[in-house]
Amino acid sequence: MGGGVIGCAVAYELACRGARVQVIDRREVGLGATQAAAGVLAPYLESHQGSPIVELGARSLALYDEFVARVVEDSGSAVQYTRSGTLEVAMDDASFSRLKELGKKLRDSRVGVEVLDASSVRTLEPQLVNQILGGLLVESHGFVGAADLTRALQRAAGAHGVTFVSSTMVKRVTREDDGLGVQTATDKFSCDKVVLAAGSWSGQIEIEGADTMPVHPVRGQLLHLGWPTTRLKRVVWAADCYLVPWTDGSVLVGATVEDVGFDERATVKGFQQLLEVAREIAPAAGDAWFKAVRVGLRPNTPDNLPVIGPSTCLNGLVYATGHYRNGILLAPLTASLVADLVLEEKNTSILDAVVPSRFGKC
């Protein structure tokens, strides 16, 4: 249930291991949160410190080269993917001190990083403002084209026999004598196992015997700008925005964080907010031209962590939802872990922090 990047990645992995898979979604593949994802692959950001996202993201990032290579080969599709690093910048002394501390911690953990002073930051990225005091370069980070990857996953999954049913919303999942039943608005499907990967809509699906999963939508708006000068060399991350340089010379600017329910409209306020913060770190953004604005509803949970693991109420149901802003990063790892659970009932300690049961009867 769910045709975003997580649902497609799980379906592809299951099919590669021999399962017969059907994907059901209320809309076409990749038109939920995925369409507004910038595709940044960066588990070692300052904002992640102290969260299980660091370990989950690092393990998933380690899978990415092989994951993309397989998907490209099986789909015959091109996927924009680069590991040119990220540059996280500081605009004040306190922020720079935190980046220097993080740099030391990451070096001690054998992560390839470099703490840069203001002059070195400007040498790496001359378009950035002089007010930047320093930065942290993480060499292993990068980004992937989220839409490219999701479409390629759909094709690769299809090549392994996966079928896709769109324009129908799953209403409930129930027990049956020999498995599970999935009820939509117009039809009913019977199956052995179910994976709930419906993103922000996961909490609207009734699960027999279970509490409502507390996944709620957080709107994210993302700008796509034509860049007026030489493109940035890597992802630049600041306190209030990030810039992602595409290979065609354009730049993605993201992203807003708005608690507005299921409202997927782009707003003038959101556009202005992103443009203003982009100009604060890269003045060239003021001369950029508008290419598009993308909006998606990111699925968040009360503790900002995903929900991955087996249901304790309904045998055969596995959750893979609530990835919030880390769905693209965590897609390879989630797919592998969920396939292990579905096909082998194999659990692992890395899932301890994200088990569904932390939210009650799930």
C-alpha cells in the first residue's frame, strides 16, 4: 500500500527475491511526498545528531551505489546520482563551534570530513556570501534525483513482475482465513502479506484490531530555479535552507516545513520564504529564474522517526511509513529490512528505535 519511493523500493526488493507483488495507491507513482523531495543523501548533518537517523541513514547510504546500479540496470532508465559531498555552512560563532565539534566527532568515527574556515569555504563555493564564518565538508554525502529514482524503481519492479493499481484508496486491512484482505473503495484484494507504505495517508487506513497509526502530513515546498552563474559544485546546507545543484545547471531550493494538514497547494509565502533564505547564503539566487515549485506532504510521526517493523496486532502486516524528510535517504535500507521481515520473518536490532509498537496497538 503506497507508491512513493518507499513503496516502490520495497516492491522492487520483494520482487527481486521472488515474491509476487501488487502496489496499490490513490494516485500515480511518486506523486505524494516524493515529488517534492530534493533527494539529499546526508545522514551526518548537525540536525541529525543524537537521533537514530544517523545510524539508519549511514547504513542506507552505504547501500546506495549498488542500489542505484541495480535499479538502472533493471529499469534501463537514467538516474541522476552524485556523491560530491555536502557543505554545511555557519553564519555565526555558535553555529561554527557546533560544526567544529561535529567534525571532530565524525573524524573520530572515521567519517571523511573537513572543517573549513571562511576563506576555504569561499574557495570551494565562490558564490556564497562573505558573512559565512566556516563550514563542514562531508565527502561521502550526495544527492539523487528523487523523481528519476522513483520512476526507475517502478520500471525495474515492473520488469520483475510487479503490477501497479492507481486511483484507488485503501480503506482497511482485515484478517482472512488464509491471509489478509485489503479493502479499497471499489474492490477487495486477498494476499499473504501486506506492507503499509502509504506515507501521510497511513493513519487513514483502518487496521483490524490496531490503533490508528499517528502519521500526519507536513507540507514541504521546493523551488526549482534556473541558475544565472556557474553552478554550485555540491549540496550547500544552511540553518534555514539547502541548495542542490543539478547537472543541467539548475538548482533546487528547499524546503518549507508547514503543519497545514492535507493542503497540497503552493503558496506565495512559501516561495518568498525559500527565495529570501537562498539569497542570504547565495546572492545569485536573486537573479535566478523560476522553473517550478513542487509540493509534497511528508509523513511525520510524534518522535520524528519512521515506523518500520511488523504489526503486533495483525500477523502478516509490516509497516514502512513515517519517513518524514528522510524517505529518499532511507529507501534502500528500508526495502532490504522490510523484505527480510516479509519473506524470512527476520528482525534486526537496528529496528528497535522504529518499531510500530512504540505507538500502542499497531
